[in-house]
Amino acid sequence: MIHSLFLINASGDIFLEKHWKSVVSRSVCDYFFEALERATEPENVPPVIPTPHHFLINVLRHRIYFVAVIQSEVPPLFVIEFLHRVVDTFQDYFGVCTEAAIKDNVVVVYELLEEMLDNGFPLATESNILKELIKPPTILRTVVNTITGSTNVGEQLPTGQLSVVPWRRTGVKYTNNEAYFDVVEEIDAIIDKSGSTITAEIQGVVDACVKLTGMPDLTLSFMNPRLLDDVSFHPCVRFKRWEAERILSFIPPDGNFRLLSYHVSSQNLVAIPVYVKHNISFREGSSQGRFELTLGPKQTMGKAVESVLVSSQLPRGVLNANLNPSQGTYTFDPVTKLLSWDVGKINPQKLPSLKGSMSLQTGASKPDENPTINIQFKIQQLAISGLKVNRLDMYGEKYKPFKGIKYMTKAGKFQNDCHLLVIQKLAG
Amino acid sequence: MIHLIMDTFLRYLKEREQEQLVKILSFMFYIFRHDDLKEMLDSNKDSLKLEAMKRIVAMIARGKNTSDLFPAVVKNVACKNIEVKKLVYVYLVRYAEEQQDLALLSISTFQRGLKDPNQLIRASALRVLSSIRVTIIVPIMMLAIKEAASDMSPYVRKTAAHAIPKLHSLDPEQKDQLIEVIEKLLADKTTLVAGSVVMAFEEVCPDRIDLIHKNYRKLCNLLIDVEEWGQVVIINMLTRYARTQFLNPNINESLLEDSSEKAFYASDDEEDEDKKAEAAALVKRKPYVMDPDHRLLLRNTKPLLQSRNAAVVMAVAQLYFHLAPKAEVGIIAKALVRLMRSHSEVQYVVLQNVATMTIKRRGMFEPYLKSFYIRSTDPTQIKILKLEVLTNLANETNISTILREFQTYIKSMDKDFVAASIQAIGRCATNIGEVRDTCLNGLVQLLSNRDELVVAESVVVIKKLLQMQPEQHSDIIKHMAKLIDNIQVPMARASILWLIGEYCEHVPKIAPDVLRKMAKTFTNEEDIVKLQIINLAAKLYLTNSKQTKLLTQYVLNLAKYDQNYDIRDRARFIRQLIVPTDKSGALSKYAKKLFLALKPAPVLESPFKDRDHFQLGSLSHLLNAKAGGYQELPEWPESAPDPSVRNVEVKDSVCARRTVLTGKAVKNQKSSSESESESESSESEDESEEESEEESESDTNIRKKKTIAPSGSIKMYELLHRITGEGLAVEYCFSRQPFSPDPNMVAVQIQFTNNTNSETKNLHIEEPRLQSGMRIREFAEIEVLAAGESVTVVMGIDFCDSTQAANFQLKDLKFSLAFNLTKRCFLSLFTGKLMGMNEISEKLTLGEKCVNEHVIVERVTATANLSRVPCGSDKECRFAGKTVSSGCLVLVTVTTKEGGRAQLTVNCEKMVIGTMLVKDIMQALSQ
């Protein structure tokens, strides 16, 4: 399946290679570089590039291209998904997945890649298993290892490999038993210039951080599970139970994991929590244009809209913008023509606005493209879809009260925060 | 050596070739550094070795050649330090191919490793051994694989499955022997092995579909528990399998519907007729009934649409697309749309597949139309694919919204995307007759766009549209003739010229003038434009030779001396054909017919048409070209092959029963204290909702049916209290007797007592709601239970060795029965190792009453149905058992120590059962 892997940085250097079968010369990457040159933007490189003898499947993450070399038929998504899993694992291990981090930990990276694939076929990709096989580097451990000469490599087969719950390691022990769930929702909407919504959808995820001793069996139920239209689960969730009772029943992996991601059905009306008033105009024959933008909150259930960031790609004819923000700061990049305005928090009493003029190329005709406005913001303590966790129960373990069992099973102690991202506005 | 290098070094120094110099220097530097590494590897300190190996691996990672260190590294293959060892393995696998002889030195280490009691070491020895691509060790590898394939540990067996393709690629001669191993491993019942062995099957012998028959049902049932990568491989394989074994579920309706859907494609008439004939033939066939195995596959893959792994979702989607009845395919749309919110690479692949699906099954994605709307932040390649999908989805009802969307796209700043949008509009216009004029008008407006690319693309599209009905649109042609002065894009100029030439009769005044202008600029034009100028000249010469004769001659003369031989050829050809000379051939009479023949309008069709002959989701489908190793998706068979090949004989049950018998015999003679009357503990009743609206009238009747006298000493559990049951009480116990109709089932004895004054009628089980794999053998209906009477029945439940409760309804009462552990005795003598099992150990303090061995034995056997195994020491008691349905071994050891302390060890392949057992026995012993 996967023959080799090359890691290529933004400047086109191959800084790591790994082969699972015979060695494939790195000159195969020349085809990739050709494709890279042809593509105008880095993200426009086709994910699958055929070459005379191989196929290159690549993903771009953190400005590193992960290029897998394939020799024969294999589902492309299989490889793509695996490469993303590799990146996730690196991130999990090193905190960040950058060229520097990979270079610093090249031996761990190599050991990981060795365990993750055998002869090109995935072997162990669960982070819990990998962490038992190869311990993540920490400063303390590095120091200890250099002194004692001990290693990062586990000697026993992780029990999870063999069990029906491969995602959980055995013998987990904590003094403070705790389980946190984050409900994170994203609104994704396109609004036309008159302000009406073209599409709006909510996607959410429930991320969990579970630190529980032993083999707990959890059930999580929602107040309004019917809201969830389309869900995908971590493999630990018992699907039958969800089908029958709309309850999430699972033996959780140890540590951080994504329990489920969901989509709120489009039948439910999506309340857009902010609105934008804008007026961008260019006059024919004049080298000036007017720019006005006002933001305001709506339907936020009294929660503050924070970390607002507005960005807009202005037409190519715009030379410069001279604007005046009522709050926050703005930048305009004359090369990429990207205007971004860091608004911060919206104060409903005093709506933030950005007003001013744009100077156009003299003699150039009036630009006819419509700039789109992208808005990012966050609202804490609110899941916009109205999804609520009802209760969390634990079976299978009997912790003593001082271990925090009560805290654990209490419902309503969940942290619900809601990030809403990317509202596009087709202005004009 | 060094001398030689110094020589070259000096030579280059003279030549002052900086670059070479750097190379030489770094080469020398490497030699010295390698020396230093060799020294470190030869030292007897592990930490130095580790450091050296780390540096070597870092060099390998950067693609530096370190093969000269091979002898020094290979010596360390037997190093005690596990990390050094692992890194040596990495090195070895990388370079063994180049240094075959030296690599052989390491083989004995691995052979020793294969016999290690630690399964991880056995597995990794096999992994490395099979990864060394040295032909000479093929026999050793073969032997190792065969041995590992029957290893106790499923992990080692999995590794064996991985090793099969490695050996096959090294020496294809071994295929036959390897197929035997594959056959053996396919029969493996663990989920761990299933994915890997199917992978090996796909690489070694994908055509041996006969090996799958016997394992088909098992694979379907295991599927949900297999790890995600294995799922993808298994699903893809099963898709192919199903195509050979089952009948087309859409055999009757699909053809008829297809033809109606295709009505847009004007040229499909003939095809339709073919299909009608075919459909007529089909009507004669007997009605379609889906094979239960086909249904099983569809049912068991459906939940995987919820997987977090995009590859799994895609695999299920393609399975449904290729195998499911038309009415059921729709469910995949939602899951695929969900994948569109993933990484852009995933989106790219999914959209390619959606584009193919939308051509055949448009209705499926129509509700999700808006999910394919384009965002300004999408990369261009995604935008273009979404556009493709939107175009495929367009029909009379939604075309207006789609066109409105397209209009916004034309204003985008991404020019490639704008061009694609214009083409998309063109395609909608050709496919949907009603909007053709609207589209054409819109496109004509675009001709006055400021952006030349937009204009050019519109011209090309308009040209195609006009071909469909040129008469009505001479004004558009005129408009375009004007454009030729300004527009510079060659393709657009060529299109305009072609249009004017083709329809010169509609614009008799303008055409010659255009030719005049073009004759002036001929020499500066691009090749495609020149060709079209020649064409225009020829056509005008034929229709209007009075005005254009000289111009044509002039153009042809220019072309005669053109640099491009194509153009020279064309000019010569045309001159011979149209200009009458003495020797003009027979063809020139027909020149007008040749040039001004009515040309069929081009069909604008999707590039994704007919791509579905490749299996969706495959690399070949994505590239629209067959990739190496691609297995064709077979056509449905005309008549179904024999379904009985998939039946599995129940050989196992005979063996199982025999063991039971021996077990019992030994047990009886062994411990007299443990009789049949062991009581059970550990039971977790999740829920037992009671809902009773029982009762019935009285009538005297006879009750009979198979009843078993309840053995008083077995602990009974209450299922339904007589108050909540309004008089009807139900108790149950695990009788610990083999359930004779099915050896995999646990016998559950249920006692009904009617405490009312009236009779209860028709007690039977309804709607079992079971976890996957669980089965219930219902007891025969109790027709009447007279007042005050009680009756006992036995039912069998196969809990599949899970700890889940089995839920079922007893007439109107709902119950859930929780599972207790092993219910049947099993005994065998353990001399060997406990490999491949999970070991769970707990320390405990024995309860006050557990004074001697006897009590311990009693307590343990009362907790779970285990049998004692003799062992040498009197401080140790050993027990063994087997789970009922899958026959997993359970071994329990209790070691007593001073002061009432003891250690309990449970070995079991199933971790959950092991943990539960530990908990229960602990409880029993510490009381």
C-alpha cells in the first residue's frame, strides 16, 4: 500500500524520508514539485499525482507536505486519512507539528512511523497504544534517559492491541478522577448582499478529556438528541445503543479524544448571532472609493460575542485603504489586498464600525468584483444549536467518594463553549 | 582511499569548483564522522550505542547514505537494550537489500526471537525477518510465517498475515503455499487478524473468491469490531465478492427509470430502445428476492457510515452505490455530505466520487444542493469540482437557484473558477432546454465584460450553444463579429471565426469584412486562429466567391509560406479543393457539401460520465485510468451462484460437546463439594422496566410443554416482582447446564408463578432487542398458567461473551437479562504458556472464612462456572473455564500467602470478561 513517505517543507526541501518497502528514490518528488509549480496556491496542488511508475498522494498540513508514494491501487481516502492521522499523532506527541519539531524528534518520529505502518499497511494508529509502545518525549524523561541510558520504548505489548477496546489502555490510575466534555459548535453560513441567508449550517463536536481509573463505562445523554441530524462517532461509542435510545454509551479512551462530531439538521432554523451592515462603493471615473462596515450582535441569548475578526479581500484595483475603526485595529496588505480588522469584543451599546476611503489606481476602471467579507468570532457558554447535555453516568467502576466520584457523575457541570466561525458575506 | 580522495580534492582545488569542493569536504567529513560512530557502536555502553544509532537513524531520515556502517550496526542486533535493538531493526530493514551477505548474520537472532515467550518479541522478530528483502531466506520466512499463523497470540497471527504480502513480493513462486496460510488465517475468528488477512488476500490472490465463501458471514459479523483500516479493505473486497455471488437488486426497475432520467441527453434515443428491449426481456424473469447474505452485508455495513474515518465512510458509500437496491442508496448521501466538511484533500476525493454518483443517481443529492455551494475560501480545485456537482444536479425545478448562484460566481476574483462557471452555465443550457435562452442572454451580456478571459470563455461557450439553433441568433453572431477587433485570446478568436464561417449565410455582409481584417493580421495570429482564417476563407469562397476570391487567394498564399507545416498542409489541401483548376479532382464538385455540411451540435457532457465502471472510491476511479493492481468490479451474474457455499458446517459443536462431557466426568470425580448446585453471583441488571397490563379471563386448560423441575439450591434472581407484575412473578437462574439445542447458548431457567386468582395466558417472548451477534432461543409459548401455579421453562441466550444485557419482551413485559460469565465447565491441562492472553492480577485479603483451600475452591466455583485444575503446590489453586459462545479460555489462579493475603490472577483473551471476573471473585473471596 503505502510505499514511502516524504516530508517536504514550504521551501521545497525534502527533510525526512521513510520507506516501508524497497527504497524509492527521492527523485520521484520531482513530479510533485512540478505540480507545485503549476498550482497557483499551495492548497491547489492536486492530492493525487500520477507519475509513470508511482502515484503520489499528498496532504498539506502546518505548511508541510506529506507525500506518500503508492505503487498500486489503493483507495486514495485511505492514504489521505492515514496521513492526517500521522499529523495528528505528531501533534499529540510534540504539541506542534512543525518542521523544527519533527527534526528535533526525528528518532521518535521514525519509531512512530515504524509502528504505524507495517509493509505499508496501518498497524497501530490509536494514540493510546502508540503511547504505550513509544513514550512521548518530555523534558524530564529526556534528562533521565540521558543519565540512566533507559529508553522511550515499551517492552510489553500494549494490552489494548489485543482487546476489544483497543483505544483504552489498562491499568489506568488517577488520584483525581475527572471527565470533561467540551461542546464546540461552528456556524457556517453564506449571506447574500441583502442580508438574507443562503446557507447556514451548524457543525459541532464533543471533545472529551477523560481521566478515570480502571475501565469505566460511561453513558452520556442529551436533553434534545433529536437536534443531531448526522453524527459520526469515535469507535468507542456503541452504535446500537444510540440507534435505539439516543444515548451515548462508551468505554472512553484515556485522555483527550473527540467523542462525536455532529451536524444540526438544516430544517432547524439557524440563528445567526451577528449581523453586518456594509457599504462599499466605487464611483466611476473617480480614484476614490467609500468603505463602511458596522457589526452588531443578534440572537446571542445575552452572551457576549468575543474575538471578532473581520477579513475581506478587496478588489485588485485598490491601492490603499485609509480607514478609521471605532475599536480594534485593522491592517491592509497592499500586495495581497487583504483587509483584516481585529475587532475584539462587540459591545451592544456601542457597535463597532470601520469607515473610511479607499484609493484606487488612477485611470483604472471601476472594479466589478464583489469583495466578500469573512467574519470569525467566539461566544462562550453557548451552544448555538441549543444542544444540552442531560447527564453523565458511570458504570463498571466503584470509586471511593474522595476520588471524586460525585463530581464525575453530576450532570450540568459541563463546559459548554461555542465558537462560531466563518460567516461569509457576499457584499457588493 | 584517503590518498585518492586527497588527490581528487587537490585537483578540484585547482579547478576552483566551489560546489564540488563543498561536496568533497562534506564527504570527507562523513567518513570521519562515521569512524566516530563505529567506535561508539563497538563500545560496550548501551548509552553510547543508543546515541550512535539515533544519529544514524537521523541520517537515514534525511536520506543520507550510511550503508558503510552496516557491519558495525548489524553486530548490535542482539543488544539487550530494546531501543537500540529497535533502531538496529530500522537500519537493517533499510539496508539489508544492499548488503545481503552481511544481513544473513542477523537471521539467527530473529529465529531465536520467534521462539520468545513474549508475544511482542515474537511479533517484532517476524516483522523484521519478513521485511528483510533477501531472497536466500525465503524458506526461513515461509517456515516462520506458517508457524506464526498458528500462534496462540492473535497479535502474532496478525503479524503473520502482514508478512504474507512481503514474502509474496519477494518471491512470487511461494504463492501456492501462501494461499494455504491465507486460507487458514481467513478462518481466524479474531477481529485483530481479519483486516490484515484480507489485505494479504487482496495482494496475493484476489481472484480466489472461493476462499471467501465459508468466511463470508463471519467477516460480515465481525466487521464492526475490526479496526478501521481493516474495515476499508474488507468492505472493498466484499463489494467485489457480492458482485459475483448475488443478483442485481435493481434488475427489474432500474433500467426503466434510468431511461427516463436520461431524457435530457438528446442522443440517447438508441440506447433507450436497447434498454426497453432489455427491460422487456427482464419482465419475463421471476421476481427478484434478495439473498439473505446480501442483506446481511448491507445491514452490517450501514452503521459504519457513522465512522469518524473518511475512508471507511467512502468504502460503505461505494458498497451501497454498487450493491444496494435503488431505494436504499439514498442513505449514503448524508454521510458523504458530512465528509465535505473535512480536510480539503478529503473533500477533493469525495467530490470526485459524488460527481460520478450524481450522474447516475441525481435524486440522491438533490436535498443537499446547498451543501455544494461554493465558498470564496475554497481552493480552486474544490470550487471546480463543486461546480461540476451543481451542474449535474441541475434540473428544471432548481435551475433558477443554481443559475443565480452561478451569476455570483462569475464575479469571483479567481479567473480559472470564473471560466469553469461559464462552462457550467453552458452545460446547464444544453441540458435543460427551457433555460437555454436565458443562459444565452446572460452569456451575451458577459461579452461586454471588462475581463478578457471571461469574454473569451463566453465566446467559446456561446459558440457551442449557437450550434444548436443558429437561425434565431444572427444578431448574436454579429455582435461577436464586432468583438474580434478587441479580443486577444486565441481560442476565442478562433471560435468567433468558426462561427462566422459556419453561418456566413446569416451574416452575408459582415463575413467578408471580417475576412478582410483577418487577412491583414494573418501573420501575427496564433496557429489555431490561422487555421480558422483559412477555414473562413474557404467557406466564403464557396458561398460568396465574387467578393472574396482575391482575399482567399491572398490568405492561402500567406499560409503557403507559413512556418507551421499544419497550416501549409491545410492551405494546400484547401486550394486543391476549392479553387477550380484544369486538373481539379472529382472532389472539388463536392467542396460545398464538404465544408458547409450540417454539423451536429456538440454534446456538452460531464467528464465524469461513465466513470462508474471503475469501483468508486478507488484510485483508478479518481484518475479515470486503471492503476496497477486494480481489480475490475465484475458485472452482476445472470443467475445467482449456489448460495449454500457460504453455509458453515457446525463441526465445532461436536468437539465442544465432547469437551463438555470430559469436563463433567473429571469434575465429578475431582471435587465432591461442588455439585451442580452452585449459585451464581454478579449480575447487573441495567434496567428492567416493567410495564404490565396483564391479565385475562379464566378458563380451565391444560398446561404442558417442556418444563424442568427447578433445582432448589440454585440461586434465583427476580425478574419481575409479583406486585409490579400484578400477580405474575418471574424469577430466573442460570442453570449451568448445557443448552442442548445450541452449544453456544447459555441456558437460562425461568420460573413463572401466577399469584393471582385468574389464569394467565400465552406467555411468550416478543421482540428481542439484542446487541449485535446475540441470539435468543425462545422457549415454547406457555399457553395458560393457572392461578397459583408455577411453571419453569428454559431458554437459551447466546450472549456472545459480551457483558451487555439481552433485552427482550415477555408478552407485554420488558426485561433485560444481564449476562453472567462462563456457564459451562471446561477442563484441560495446562502445561504450556499463557501467551496471547490478557493477564489481570490483583492482590486481596481473604475473608475470615476463607481459611483453607477447600473454602476457596468453593467460593470461586460458586462465583463462576469454573473447574479446578490440579497443580503441584498446595498454596495455589488453579481453575479453568471457557466462555460459552466463542470458547475463549479463562484461567484463574489464586495464590495464598501468609496472613490471609492472596494474589488473584485471571488470564483471558477478552479483557472485559477478565476484569469482571476479577471483580467478582475478589468480592467472593474477601467476604
